[in-house]
Amino acid sequence: MTLQPLPASTPWSLLRLRQSAHLRNLLAETTFSVAQLVQPIFVVENLASSEPITGLGDNARHGVDTALEVIAKDLDAGVKNFMLFAIPALKRGRDIEFRHVRRAVSMIKQKFGDSLHLWVDICLCSSTDHGHCAMLDRNGKIDLGVTLDWLAAAAVDAAAAGADGVSPSDMMDGRTAHIRRSLDAAGHTRVPIMSYSTKFASQMYGPFREAAGSTPQFGDRRHYQIDVRSRTDAMASSIRCAGEGADLLMVKPAMTSIDLLRPIAEATGRPVGAYQVSGEFASLVLLAREGLTNFDAALLESWHVLRRAGAAYIITYGARQARRLGLG
């Protein structure tokens, strides 16, 4: 893969977050509605129908056709913001290609256009045969330069296919700046970056890894995701992403990062969201299944707590439930 030399990064643009009603509503500070929620959707290459995901209720892995049907229903339920996880059929060592990402994005945007805002998760863990979020050298170590090039290529491909925004989740050093420069060089200056800027090495990602087929085949991700004991690293990671040109920042998992939301926003001047991750959502599903909580009330409570703590927006597997729960 050959990339052209990149120009210097353009300054962070306030205009990127003002350009559409979806973005303006997502980041509105005086309301709380379904407009501040983002619904993840998993689209698996060559999957004929859909497959359930353990613990995630009515969330499933979809083929492109069934994904379009589900998105249509979600739009009818008031959802306007989606996070796409496009999972290829074939895992590769280094020769990754993003055909499935391009096809999924293109088909979604061709069918629904500006009626939704489509973020695309940018990572390599679902594409590599080892399940890590980076390209590895012969010694099993992160090859950072090659990894950044592949991440940038994935972001540019998603934007070219029609993505409204890109969301790097890999936690590599320098990824936000490299993606921003690459997007700008390719003419996608108005495509915002929602960075997974403070992402902990957590035990709460199990259902997601099943859905995305991204469980590491050896080791773990502690050498590139943040240690849960380190507030300093957590703050520094988001401050760095803001400095590299991220338009939106994010903490993950949501509840175990709740002490960081407002401090990060104050330190960076950026909107900071929270990802209610698969393990957090599944805990509510399983508690309700055992008769130990009221799912609807617990889900709504969790969202209000995150908003109270300073979350500008929330990524949640229950966004499609919001209108039913009384959020307009």
C-alpha cells in the first residue's frame, strides 16, 4: 500500500460540528432526547440474515439487507445517529482491504441519505487474523507506522463511500492526526472525527467481541489500551486526541469512566461522549431476565446519570428504545 505524502494538518474546525442538523442536535447542551443517542449496528460480510448476540437483547449481527431493514425501523423509532461496525468475512495478516466497509456504507447512505448520521468505527481488530487493533511485526510487536497508514486508509475509504463521520477506536499513538491529515488530503475536510480518546482495557467488552469477531488470539490489549488505575493516562489520552484534531471525544466504558467526563471537557473544550459498552448494557439485560431490575427504568436511569455527569452524547445499544421510554 502506497500513500502520498501528507500536508500539514489543518486546524480543528468548529464548522465541522455545525454543518448538519444531526450534528447540532447530537451536541445540543440544553436538551436530552433520542438525538443525543447513537445506535451501534453490526454488518457482517456475506451473512444472509441475522444472528443474535449473547446478552445484547434485540441487537444482532446483520447481513447488509437485514441491516437496512433494521435501520429503517430504528429511524421510525426516532434514532438518527448510528455507529457502523463492518465485519469482513475473511481475516487477514497484513493485506487488509476495506471492500465490505465501502459496500455497507454506500448501501446505507444510498438508501437513507441525510435522514441519518452514519459514523464508522475505524479499527483493524475485526480484520486481522490475530484480533489485535494494530499491524504486528515478525516479533509480534506493534508496527506503528504501518498501522497508522492502514487506519488512515480505512478512514478515507469510509469517507469516500459516504460516511458522515469516522471513529478511530484503536488507541494507537498519533492515529487522530494521521487520519485528519489523510482525510484533508483526500478532500474530506468536512468529515468529523469522533475519537475513542479515553478507552480503558476493560473486562466489559465481551458481547462486543463476540459480535465483531475481534477477540485477540493471543495476549491482551493492555499494552495499548489504558490501565483502569491510571487517571493521568486517561486525561492525557483525550487531551492528546484533541490536540491532534479530534472533533468529538469519548470515554469507554461509560459508567467506570464517569469521573472523567467533565474534567476532559473542561481540559479540551471538546464535546465528550460516553460509550455504554456491551458488558454494561448486557448487565441490565441479564438483571432484568432474572427479575432483579426493571430494564426500562434502569436503562433510562443510566442515561440520565451519564448526562448529569457531563456526557454530551451517549453511544448505547438501547438507543432504539429511547422514544418508547419517553425521550422525544
